[in-house]
Amino acid sequence: MKSTFFLSTLTSLSLASANYLRAAGEYEDFQFLMLNISVGNPAVQVSIEVDTGSSETWFNPLSTGFKPESSASYVNTSVPMHLEYADGRKFDGFMAKERLIIAGGIISDANIGVAEYPHPTHPRHRPQTGFMGLGLEEGEMVNPRYPNLLSQMRSQGIIRRRSFGVYIDANQRAEVLFGGYDQDRIKGELRFTKMVNNRLNRIKDSPKPYEYDTLITSIMRNGKDILRRPGSRPKCVETFDAHFDTGYTLITVPRHVFDVIQADFGAQNIQQEGFADYQMDCNVPASNFKYTFDFNGVSVDVPAKALMMPVEQHSDDKCRLLIAPSLNSKTDNRLVMGLPFFRAAYVYFDPEDYRIGLAEQNIHATGDPHIVTAGPSYGPSCWINVNGLRKCN
């Protein structure tokens, strides 16, 4: 059930301002961040997954009511599209231009993809309706490069700044605020950390960041940094990257960090169809713990309850752990801040200045929005390069 606040602001605030759009959504099944948008003319409503880990916005006509051939605003550009995601899902099709409506804002000739040939996926993957890829343009999988959704929203005057904030509340309601962030949702002040190049999967011709990655310097638990590897030398500084990804259902951490957290919760691995599934009692003492994630000087407290979900709806008996070890040794120094992290933090993505704003959520939000929008940056855009050095335009 959506709150009165979410429904009332969806139209009134979005259409009243030329600086931002506020789109209400849902944190569905503790797995997906979904928004309802409209595509085509006549408009067809589609529930689409918001993904900050990829840059393409695309639709799958096979699992939605969107029929390109029936839309008066549809133009096939004949540019081939091949998408491949970290979880193994693949989609082939082509690029097109089409009208989108998001929270009352109309984006004309939006660059979208249309999936024609979804590859078979694992039975645990639900039919994919499509992605709203809000990643950096530098990370686009389709060639040649093109202005993505955020860039087109700004160029058409719908938002003032190519940025957005993501919020998930305790009742699994969600929102994406395009063009700014909501100070009412934030405890204290938003603090910024610079993006870094992904050193584990760098694109040779992209000296700038191409994904939402930052440095992560510690994870504190009871005054101890559990990110530091056991037995490491005091003066030995090992660097870790954090990738902020709303398309990822879990938080992933290095194995030595996971071992500590798994022991805290007493979680046991219940294998299901070859997938690891860590479960425990919902009332374990660790449910009152908190872990402090520090992103190069910007810290966020993550309560243990944000890392748990009931195995069955309307039951507080068994819970599932929403944190997992990195998949292999090559990715062990890269943590993924998936959707459970967004249950504790307000995250503001600012690709114009290659920075990410972080703050703890204000659980006592009044519902009276205080929208902060920023104009174009007049200073240099800076980031941290692959060697850990600060670079600017």
C-alpha cells in the first residue's frame, strides 16, 4: 500500500517544478527496485527495474504490454544491442527512439533498447520487463555511445542537473528523485566521496570513472575494523573499492568480512538449486548490531536489521542474510553495495562531478519535502584514477 505522501507528491511536485522529478516506486520482494513508467504513444504503463550498475534503458515486449509497432512515437534506429550482465543474463535486440513518461515528465525521443532475443536464464530469474539503466554514459555497452536517459532529461529541461537520489523506507516503499535529493529524508548533512576507476575491470579508453565506484576504507564492528585482513601488517595499506548498484539484491564483501558477519548472525548455508542461501532465526542477538561503513572519510551506520529479510512473508521465524561473500578471488577487493545498503543510507548519485553523496536515513522524516537541486558545476570535475591519484578536467 503506497502512502498518501508518495501518491500526492508523485504528480503535484513533479509537474510543479522544472528542476526535478520525483518518482515513487517499490522495493519488491527485497530483491528489486521497481518504478512504474509509461512508454509509447498511446502510453503503456510498464514496471521497470532501476539499475545503477548499467547504463542502458530498455524494454522487453515479450513480458510487457509495450508493442513498438503500435506506437506512433516509435522510431527504430537499427543500431544493434547486445547486453550481458554480471549474473549471466543476456539480451539481444536493437536501439530505438521512443516517448517516455516518468512521474508526469515527458521525455521525447528517448534513446531506449528493445529486446528481441532474451537468452534463456536460470529458473530463479523472473521474466525481465526491462531496465532503467542510470549508470554513467562511459559504461554503456552499446556502440556508438549516445546520450542516456539522465542526459536527455537534462537537455530537454526536465531536470536541472544530471543527478538523482535513491531512497527506500522501512515499509519497502521507494523513490528516485531525478535532478536533486530530499534533505527531509536525510539525517544530518549529505557528505560526498569521489568516484574512482574500477581497477579490477578497467576500460582502456576510459580514463574517467565509468561505474559508481568509490574507495571504502573500513567496516567497523564494536570498535574493530573487520575490513582489514587478519594478519596484515599495521603499515600495509590494502585498498578496496565499493560499487553502488541498485540492480544487485545483496551486499557482497570479501570472504574474511563475510565470515565475521556470518558468525555474528549464526547463519547457516541452506543450498537451494546450487545457490548459497544463508538463513538464521530472526531474533538472533546480532539483530541489534550495527556496522559502520567508511567510504574514504564518509561513514554510514548500517543496522543489522537492514541485512535481514523474512524467508516467508508475514513470518518472523526464519530470516535470510542479505550479505554474501565475493564470488571469486579476482573480485575480493571490490565490494558491492546492493539494495540492502539502500535500506540504511540515502544515496545521491552525481555523475556530473563524479561523486556520490551519502547520509544515514532520517527515520523521523516529516513527509514535508525539502528538495535540494544544484545547477551546472562551474568548477573542475575531479575523480580518483586507477593509481589512486586525484585527476581533474
